[in-house]
Amino acid sequence: MSSIRSEQMQATDAQLADSAHPLTLASGDKLIDLIIHYETYGRLNDRRDNAIFICHALSGDAHAAGCWPGETRPGWWDSMIGPGKPIDTDRFYVICPNLLGGCQGSTGPSSINPKTGHPFGLDFPLLAMSDFVAVHRRLVAFLGIESLAAVVGGSLGGMQVLQWLLDAPTDMTKAIIIAASSRLTAQNIAFSAVGREAIMRDQGFADGHYLELDQSPDTGLAIARMMAHITYTSEGSLGRKFGRDPQHGDLTPQFGVDFAVESYLQHQAEVFLDRFDALSYLYLSRVMDYFDPFANSEATSQLASHPLPILVCSFTSDWRFSPLHSRRIVAKLEQLELPVSYREIDGGFGHDSFLMDIAPYHLAVAAFLGHIDGNHRGAFQ
Amino acid sequence: MSSIRSEQMQATDAQLADSAHPLTLASGDKLIDLIIHYETYGRLNDRRDNAIFICHALSGDAHAAGCWPGETRPGWWDSMIGPGKPIDTDRFYVICPNLLGGCQGSTGPSSINPKTGHPFGLDFPLLAMSDFVAVHRRLVAFLGIESLAAVVGGSLGGMQVLQWLLDAPTDMTKAIIIAASSRLTAQNIAFSAVGREAIMRDQGFADGHYLELDQSPDTGLAIARMMAHITYTSEGSLGRKFGRDPQHGDLTPQFGVDFAVESYLQHQAEVFLDRFDALSYLYLSRVMDYFDPFANSEATSQLASHPLPILVCSFTSDWRFSPLHSRRIVAKLEQLELPVSYREIDGGFGHDSFLMDIAPYHLAVAAFLGHIDGNHRGAFQ
């Protein structure tokens, strides 16, 4: 466990290693030697009731906020989490784990399979959204927290929040579901499937045994990322940022990089290859395809008996999980007579708006969290 | 040259082989031994003034209508072209060539380079929209036609029509531009770029020499096609056709094909690999990226002095070349005081709507062509 205290915030980098209790997954498969890497920001108060749990998205990790010493890349939600920010680390103790199935310190398909001594590869069991929640709950128990002030997530993170609400609503006081979906469309699944095909058809994938062969399906993962990245932006945001601008000087017809947007995509792919694993991409993306919690009519019974305030946010320019997805979640929750607050934000960055510093969005999140337990933020008193 | 006369229509399959006149491209490069494969439907009248020229899209070919003996696949625009159809082969003589740079009989990057005796590969010169038009005009001259009744095309085909209008408006009496663009957006270019990256990063591509090595970048071309195909449909059309339906029985979590939409995409890729060449995909798609005819302020001078009726059509659900692209073309043409008719059609099939039998769309095309030279269609008299 390492810890820093910067001028801005206190952060801790740690892991839960639990070899005593095998985890039984929704599939029936068991995982032993579970390791969950997580970071925390801020301080847990004496009542242990100021914790906010952050669920990350497909390409996220535990590093949600701040910069570690010697690093310049801030956490992926640094605009949202920190002192005086909407998720205010002066008030809240913020927990963010790397997902089960991930590749940034938590057990995943590139971990060593204790049965073989080799990386799991495709022998890693398929995961379900409820498996993420089960692991999150272990971490919360491990940290000695009985009730969370809030659970918050965007995209795949928001889907975890929804599953958690259904599985164990009494774990939390409030919940925030941002730019998420309770049921991917055929188009969503199609984009997801093409990304996985690019990875799995890459010769470097070697049926998932690439780690043992000291190779990797870099082409496939790069293509998957570039394509997905287009779906995370909006036509407007790409247009405003790049238009038809050349990368250098004038356009000079060629098959190489010539338009600035081409260079940008290549850069996105390169950065991603440095920090992400193709197997994790397969496992985490596939969980989203199968997620369909309201298909089970009994899934909502616990939540119906333990209502709590829920904020749902979507962004008008998001065409990956458009506002229609969020409105569907809202409708389902309202059918349970839950106090749902819904904000449809004019964020022009497409799906990635959820990561951006958009004033009405941040205001909505801050206001929603502001009144927890009478512990008001000054600005909203 | 082969010819059939079916119950429905007369069609001819032929080629123009012109080794006497090298073609100088916009790039300055020269192509010798030009071969253009084309089909025709219907009969050229004695006045030779009833010809309609069809320009095909990225993945199209010369086989626009009807079925050849022993084949079951009708031409790609069979809903539009035929006896009694909007482009009525009982009245019109319809010409459709395979594009220069294509792979269905016309000279392209997989043709033999006379200088080396090997396929051109990436030594084939880069093409521009005006090169397509120059070749189309050669074919029209070869057929002894002085003036076309109309030039018609969708998507990349519509872009050729626009370029032809600018380069030689006196060649035609009317023009129809469908689901096209005069200027790709950053998002358009981004999708196009990722498809090409998938092809060029495939080990099977071998820097474009794959034909000599008796291999092919099948993975790359399949991924490019699957991704592009998603952009040709709409979220609604994929949803109506597939939703979250399983391909067989119930959904059974796995990485293989499970959802019906996944099976559909795989099928699209397989069919495409059988009929398309990766190098042609690179060359034809890249022409679209660079197409920006109105960037040259002098480009419109000929058209301004030779105004003619133009029909522009777009489809509300088309998000690849949305109605905004067509409206921009309309505005540019109206600035020249041209008689432009614009139809924005409620076709729910996305970009591919232009290939579909949508009544108001077909009515608009038929009506626009109906009054040429007083040669009215009965239905519209």
C-alpha cells in the first residue's frame, strides 16, 4: 500500500487480496486468490458513512483522480473527483477499484491461472454485471464500511450502479447512473462485436494464449479502440476539434496519415495499447452486451422495498448510449415509484461528455450529493 | 460482349478496352491499357438521346440491375432500374460501368502493371473524383452518345454526379444526386480511416503485394466491411431487424456468435470477401475523403453558365451522409441559381435507404425523369 498527500488531496493505492474466500460467479465458475486493486481519495470519517464508491467504464481503471508522484496523467475522472469538485474529497472518502476482469492490478484473464501456472486467457470465466457488484461489495466490507453515501458510475460504470441497486439497495444512501444503458441495442452490440472480431481474428491473439507466446494482438486492439473511440465522440465534437484540417501543412493525397483526425485516432490507439490488455477488452465489453437486468421481472423486488434517491444523467450528443437509454432506465425506476431525478445535459462531446467538465452536469451531481445527511456543501446551502 | 434478353429486360455485359489513348489522371500519373467493364439495360433509341448513366458507390459494381442467367443475385439497384421502375428500361438505355480503381473488370490496383508484369498494388496511382468522370465520359463517347438524358448516383455515385456537373454540365440534360456529400466530416473520415487501417495493418496485406504472394488481408477487409456496414444502417433498422434476438434458441453467454446481429455482420463480411478486393477498397474510399469540389471557387463556373435541373435526395435516418450533407449541396447549387429540387425522405434504413424500395423516394425519381423531352411516363401524365 502506498500513499501520497499532495497539496490537493490525499490518495491511497492499495489492494484487497482474498485467497480465503473463493468467489462464485453468476456462471457458477469459481475464482480463487481474488485480487482487487483500488485507490481511495479523501478521508473516511469516524462514523464511516461518507464513502462514495466509483464504478469505472470499459477502458477505465482504479486511477480515477489526482496525479501520482512522477506522473503527469491525472485520473480519468479528475474533473469530477477532488477537493471542492462535485464529488468533493474534502467531504467524501472516495473508493475506486479496478474491475474484476480488468488489467490494472485486479484479477482478470491475463492473471495467472492457479490450476495451470499460466495466464488464464480464454479459460477465464465469462463475467456478468452482478459479479462486478459482488466484488465491489467485498471491497466495501473489507474497508469496514456498512453503508455507502453514494455509488456513482458512467457508461459501464453506470450499469454496475444499476445492478448494485437491484442486488443490494440497502448498501447505499444515493446512486448516480450516468450515460448508461439497461439494454444495449443491436447497433451497440454490433460495434462491440466488430471490436472483438478485430482482436480475436488478429493472428497475434493466438486463441487467447498470446501472453505465453510473448506477443499480443496489437493490430486488433488498435482497430477496436479507434472504432470505439469514434463512437465515444460526436460528429460535432470531432468536427469542431479537427474538421478537415491537415495534420501538417496542406493536404497531400496519400494513404498515410494526412488529416488531423487520422493522427488523433492513431494516437488514441497507441496510448491505449500501452495501458490496456486485449483479453480484458473482450471480457468487459461482453458483459455489457448481455446486461439486461429488467428482463427478469423479480430483479426489482428488493429495490422496490428499499427506495432511495437516484440521479440519472444523459447527454444530448451521446449516440452510443443516447438519452433514450437513460429515459428507459428512468421509466423502469419510476414504475417502482422511486424518487428519480433525471437530467438530460446539452454536452456536445458525445458519450465522452460524462468525463468532461460541463457546468450544468457537475452542478447536478454536486447538488444531488450536497444534501446527504445534512452535510451540505457551502455553495449549495 | 455477352447479351441476354430475359422476360423483364435486355441487358448487355461489355468492356471498353482503350490502349490507344493513355489516361492522364488528376495526379499527373498516366494509365495505359485502360479497361472499363460496363453493363447496359434497355435500348438506345435512334436519336441516341435516351441514355441514363449510373455511377456506383464504394462497394458497387457494373451489375446494377437484373439477374444474369444462372445467377440469383440481382443487381445492386434492381429496385430502381428495370421495366416500369423509376429508371424505366422500357424508355431509357441505362449504362453502368465498374469504376476505375474497382475490382470487377475495370482497371484498378489489382490489374497487371504493364511496366512490371505484376499487379499494381500500391503503385497504382491515387485517384480523384474527376478521374472517374473522365473515364465515364470516355465510355459515353465510345457508345456514340453526345448527350445523356440523365446522370444518376447514390453515395460515392452521387459524388461522381456532382463532379460531372462541375466538369462537363453540357454532357447531360438532368442529374440526380442521392445520399451524397460534397465534403466529408471528420467523423466520416475517421470511419473511413479505421477501415483502411484494418486492411493495411493486416499481415496479409504485405504492403499491397498480397496478390503476388497468393494471399489477402481477409481479416482487415472483413473488419472494415463490418464496421462500415453498421454505418450504412440505422440504429432503428438494425433494431427492428434483429433487436437483441439470439441467433439460435436462447442467448448463451460466449465470445462466439450469439446475437443475431453478430451473425448478420459475419455474413456481410463473408459475402464481401467473395466479391471485393482490399486494394480497391483503399483506393475508392480515399477518393471520398479528399473530395471537396466547392473548395475551388472556380469549379462552378461551367455549371453556372449551363444550368440544368438537378434532383437532390437524402434520407432522415442516414447518419453516414446525413441530410445536412445534401442540404449543403443544395445550398451551393442554389447559389448558382440552378433549378434544384430537394427531397428529404423518411427512409428508415440509414444510408442504405438509397438502395431500398421506398415509395416517396421512387416517386420523386420517376417524376423527375418523367418529363424529359416530353417523353412522359404514363403514370405521371
